[in-house]
Amino acid sequence: MPLFNAKKSAPFYHWEENTLVLNILGRPNAKRDAIGKVVGHQLEVYATAVPRLGGATAHMMRYLAGIFDVPPGAIQVVFGEKNVNKQIRVKSPKRLPAPIQFADRPE
């Protein structure tokens, strides 16, 4: 029996009608912008921006807008604008990154 069961742990995202609510573990000062792996109840998101005055978060939201194929205004930071632990809301995402696509797959 596995020690970790993703279905019983806190999810890193959920849906509220057509809005995706996503918990993020920000990784600023990265070599490239990228979606990482799921760590606990958060999705790692790497950003090349320096974490100063919320600049890395703003950069990350622009990057995620491209990933989700939405305009930047469709992404709202719920909390954590100046922290690595964030929660965002993405209204009507047209595309989903692999960690979300594959999260609900049966084992």
C-alpha cells in the first residue's frame, strides 16, 4: 500500500464553476519560466524574475496567462503576492498544464 495517496491529501487545485483555484509554490530567480511538479498541496511555478516588490509574482502571472491561454486580467492573485506561497484564480482557462490534466487520472 502506498504511503502517499493523492486522492486523500489536500488538493493543489479545485474548480469553482468555470474558475480554476490553484495553490502555487513560487520559485523566483529561476533559469527559465516553467511549470514544475506538485509539492504537497501546491504546484511549483518557476519564474526568471527577481522577487522585488511583487515583480516576480507579476511576471509569473503573465507567464501563467500564456500557459492557461487567457488574458492576464483573467488571473487574480487571492493571496501571496509578495510570498512564495500563493493562491490564484484563473477564469475560464482554455488550456491546462500537464500536472492538472493528469491529477485526476486513476492509478
